[in-house]
Amino acid sequence: MSQLTGACVFGQSGGPTSVINASFYGAVKAALDSESITKVYGAAHGIQGILNDVLYDMGQEDPKELRRLLNTPSSALGSCRYKLADPDKDEKDFQRILEIFKKYDIRYFFYNGGNDSMDTCEKVSRYMRRAGWECRVMGIPKTIDNDLFGTDHCPGFGSAAKYIATSCMEIALDAAVYDYPTATVVEIMGRHAGWLAGSAALASRFGSGPDLIYLPEQVFDLEAFLTRCEAVIREKGNVFVAVSEGIQDKEGTFISEYASKSGTDAFGHTQLGGLAVYLADQIKKCCGVKSRGIELSLLQRCGAHLASRTDIDEAMMAGMTAVNTAVAGETGKMVAFDCSRRDGTYACRTKLVPLQDVANYEKKVPQEWILPDGAGVTKEFVSYVLPLIQGDCERETKDGLPRFAKLKKIKA
Amino acid sequence: MSQLTGACVFGQSGGPTSVINASFYGAVKAALDSESITKVYGAAHGIQGILNDVLYDMGQEDPKELRRLLNTPSSALGSCRYKLADPDKDEKDFQRILEIFKKYDIRYFFYNGGNDSMDTCEKVSRYMRRAGWECRVMGIPKTIDNDLFGTDHCPGFGSAAKYIATSCMEIALDAAVYDYPTATVVEIMGRHAGWLAGSAALASRFGSGPDLIYLPEQVFDLEAFLTRCEAVIREKGNVFVAVSEGIQDKEGTFISEYASKSGTDAFGHTQLGGLAVYLADQIKKCCGVKSRGIELSLLQRCGAHLASRTDIDEAMMAGMTAVNTAVAGETGKMVAFDCSRRDGTYACRTKLVPLQDVANYEKKVPQEWILPDGAGVTKEFVSYVLPLIQGDCERETKDGLPRFAKLKKIKA
């Protein structure tokens, strides 16, 4: 394939994770090391940084500080939830992007995000091709939700799963401390896919985790749920429930909406919240027990101190692979993972999938991995997640607290 | 002092912490090693285990498993919030306790808890003296709230502070990720004392923490708070607030009650909750920004994976000291800490304080450690907390998740 020389820009988009900066580090390091890439830019707040001409020169950062990105949560460059129009209908944003690409001679565009970000990638790739501006576009997956199509799993998911499982183990011990009956409901992220909620089952595997786990892939019936809680309380004195924020009734109404009506975000997603407290309240009313609702909220996606080593390594590898394959000639693809889990041995390799196959599809938990009673996941689910939470992060500290990367962010 | 030979019983009471089991381990180890102590019992659910005659024989536990208590959160023996009557008015419970003490020849009573538990200790000690049953009673401090009188600080506080500061650093990065204005409110435990909420300032010290911190020691004025938030948002684009669950208005009404009326627990304490979401909502209405309320809930007191090494060591030392000083002849005391922080060097030694001086007093954050504007803490506060969060715990893991102690709990 032809050699393409020019600058590259890297952007982060969507909700951050504990390891999205590890992909950033992998990509920047590979780009700085590449002979084909003349300049390495980071876009402030994803695609918005390109539209607004706010790019940072990564070559001016201290390499030691860049390396700290491996253990720094959130999106160091800033993120966005900006939705580009369809270039076939509205070219305005794309004309601006092209203008910026020409201004900085940007020949490589790396975008790190979830479904919506792969949609952005695909549109930029399509437009640049049509406009005749040679630019290689690669998507780098990221989402704690693990709902991206075409990849075994997504960077960010393993660390969130580790945080959720660890926290659920700890909560289970704390919540069962008194000798009177109690109910504890933990609300876990995952709008349409139950990968994160299901990961709470890893805690139960060690005998201290949720008794019941509800995923959005199954219709949630409040009556049946309360009957089930009552039975568990009768049997063992207390009940610990993990629910996905996205559980819905048979009409498709979010259970969280039972408690409160709320707005929608830029992508038309309903903003969820307050579900744990609502369900805890329902159990209290039904069973007459003391109850508590706990929302893991942002903690589950920014808890870098509990990040999985495997996840960090793979996130970095995804970033490096995007750059190295683009330099080698690839474009219009997302880096994905191909994994084997034979005989308890786990191996993860990268592969490339076309962006149009990925964008806007959501990968859900297979029905056969959900228990027949709809209140838990199977051993197969646990075997799938377990390798992804292995290993601890480095946890560089200063005065007992994490030492996160501090970038200079010098404008191009 | 006279030698006293007989059995001992150890109990855990009140809300658990990340390190209460480290005190348990310290006490049990010292008791098993002591020649004066013939049997070592653990009471199921604190004083209730004694009333109900449910004692476990600690001598039958695997020493390796006992050692894992150093890194196991929550109260391994179970806890209670049972309030004993005044023995001068109602002897019933005390007669029962004496009966059990006689049955097992219990000559040493060790009780690990907060204010209410020291009250229990003091009453048991008083009654036994009056009844002529020689029994040495020692209190071991424990409370994440750090509000116990007579001690520099309490075991449990340092680990909770470390959890809060670390989580606030992570949340601060995550919450500031978009380029539109946002407000984040984190609700931290601490009913009447703001030690925990103030610890969020350790995060801010590293440039990624709350902008405003509100303690219950200061009257909370909602109007002034909103004006302040608005100013911070105007200045830096977003605001991050940490509040103690116990903040009150000038009439002494909990701000959390503005949102919801709720019940009281056995000690007449109002049950708090929902404050973060309520305040986040108020900021949203006032400033028109996207807002999020996060309650650290049980996570801050059971997050043993982030426990402070210093806190674990000191908690164990408190347990050992209780046993060793009782065997040496002491009774009616609580183990306390005497610390020096000269020239940045921290040293912690144990001392003993009379139970009646401790029980039911609450140590608050001194007014001079709260900033004049009531929205933060001084450098002196930070210097006080910083040594207590130093060092990491061992974090024994199995399959990527914590390996907690599993006791056999063989009934006596």
C-alpha cells in the first residue's frame, strides 16, 4: 500500500472510562514513533476540538507525563457527545473538518469512543473519500458498556467490571452486618446491554455478592421481582440485588421512569437515575425491611485505582494498533479484539472490522447467558468476563493519593 | 496489679469500617497469645450475641484465615445497634449479661465501636463492678466519622478519608470532561462531624477535587450556596461540591429533610439520604446547568481495597493494646491515640482514657479549621488527615478479586 505522510489527530468521545487514556497513550506513542507521521495532535473535546480549531501538540508533552496516562481515568483531552449530521444531507460540519485537516495537513484521524463515535468516524471517512482528501480514519473502541459490535469485548469494560465486582463483594459484607432483615439494591450502568450488571455475578462467585441480578435484555416485572426478594429474605435474612439502570417493563418503559420523568440527551437517550432508591423503597414497602439503594454512578467508570491490568494493556494495544495499521495503509476500520478462552487460557489479538459494520449496532448479552428465571447470569457469562479483570494497575501515588498525568496542552 | 485468669469475649458494634476487623485480629491474636486468657470468644452481633448466648470459639479458627481479617471490610462477627438501658434504672439486660459471663467464666470484655458502643462498655463495666463480678472492660475505638472524644483520631477514619479523597480525584476528572457547564455534588457520611467531608480537600490539594466543601459544623444557607456555585461555574465552567450528609440550616433542620421526611433509628438519629441529588437539582434549577448527585454511601466505609496501611496498622495496634493493658490490670478505659506531627514526621502511640469521658461526646471539626467562608477547610485540617491515609493495604486477590477472610464461626 502507498505511503502516506502527514500529521495525525487523535480525539476522545463519549463517556470516559478508566482506561481510555491508555488507548490515547498507545496511539500517541505509536504516532510519535512513526516516520510517516509528521505531527501528533490531540483534539480538545473530540470532534468539537477539530470544528473549533483547538488542537494540542502532543510532541511537546513530557514523555514521563504521557506515560502516566496509562493510569489516569477520564478523557485527558476532554470529550464530547456531538453528533455529526449525515454528510449526504448536511455538509457544513464536514467542510469545516476538511478545512482544518488541510490547515494542519492531517492525513490520519484516530477517534476513540463507543457506538456514536464509530458513527462519527464512519461519516468523516466517507466524506474525506468523497472530497478527495486522502486521510486514513481508524476507530478505537471504548465503552464500559461493552456493547460494541464486531469485537470480543471493549477496552474500559474489564476495569468497570472489576470495580463493580470488587465493590459488590465489599457491599455484600457491609450490608449483611446486622441481624435484622435488610434489602440492598445496587444500580449499575448499562442502558441497553447488561454486561456491567451481569459482572456483579463475579462477586457472588466468591460467596459475597448479589443474590439477584437484573439485565435490560429481559423484561422486568416489578411484582415478580418483589415476590422473589421476599423469598430470598425469608430464606437468608436479607437480599442483595444488582440492577442495570436500563431495565424496562413489558411495554418498554424504563423502571427508573416509574419514579421520575426526565429529559433526553443529544442522542435522544433517556437520562436515567434514582432507580436503586426506588426499588429499595418498593422492597421496603412490600417486605417491611430496612432497605438501601446505592448507585455506583460515575465511580464505576472512573475508578482507575481498581483498573484491570489486562484492560489497560489491551486499551494501549488498541491505540497502537490503530496507528500502526493506518500507517501500513488501512482506513475506515475499527480496531477489535479476537479472543480465545480455551482450557482456561486466555489470549487476545487485535483485528480490524469495517466501521460501517460497527456504527450504531448494540451488542447485547446473549439470552442463553441469562438464567432461565431472568435473575442472574450463567457460568459462561462469568467465564467470559473473568479474564478481563485480571491483574492490578501500577497505582503510582504521591502522599497516599493517585498521581495522575498532567498534560501541558500546548495549542498547535 | 492482680492477675486475672479467665475467658474473654470480643464484640463489634455500630456501623462497620474497612479496618474494624484489623482491630478484631489484633485483639484476638493478643488474647490467644496471652497466658491469662483461657478462652477467646467472639460475640455474634455485638452485645446481642452475649444476650442471646451466641459466642464463637476463636481458638478453633485457622490462623491464616484470621490474618486475612486485616484486609477484610465490615464486621466479621456481625454488628448491632442495640442500646442498653441505664443499669441504675433497668437491670434486666445486665443480669442476662452477668449470667452469660458466669457461664463462660468471662473475665475480659472487649468492645469495638463508636460513641454508642463506648456507652455500652461503660454501662457493662459499671454494672459488673457493682455486681461484684471481676471483669475487665476495655473499649476499642472505631468510627469512620472520627468523632470520638479523647483520641487524636479513630481507626476507620483514615481509610474512609483515603477512599473519599481518591474517589473525589477520579470524579473531578470525569465530571469535567465535557466542554459545557456541569455541577457535581458528592454526598459524604458524617452526621454531626465533618471530618469525612473535609477529607475531600485532600483531593483538591492535588488540583482535582471539590471546589466547595460543606461541613455540618457550619450553618448551611441554600441561597448563599447557590450564589457560590453560580460564581464558580462562571469562573471555571463547572462546579464540584462535597457535602456532609449532616448539613443543617440555621433552624437545625437537616437539608436532606428538605427533600424527604424520614424515620429515625434506635438511637433517635434521623436517617439521612438523597441530599446529593436534591442539591444537584437545586443547582440545575438555579444555574441551568447539567448536574449530577453522587452518594458515596456504604462504599466509603467498606472500600477495603483502598484501605490505608497506617489505618490498618493502628487499628490492629488498638485491638492488641486493649487486650494487653487489660491483662496488665486496666479496666473501664478506651484505647486512644496520641499523635505528634512535628516537622512533617508523624508518630502515633496508644494511651488509655476513662470510658465515662468518651461515651456519648462527639468531637467536631474545630471552627478554626474551617475556612472563613464556610466552604472548605484549612491547611491545618489537611495536615491533620494526610498522615492517616498513607500506605497501601496488601490486597490479597484470587482471580482478580479480593480474597477476604472466611471464618468457621464454631459456636462455643
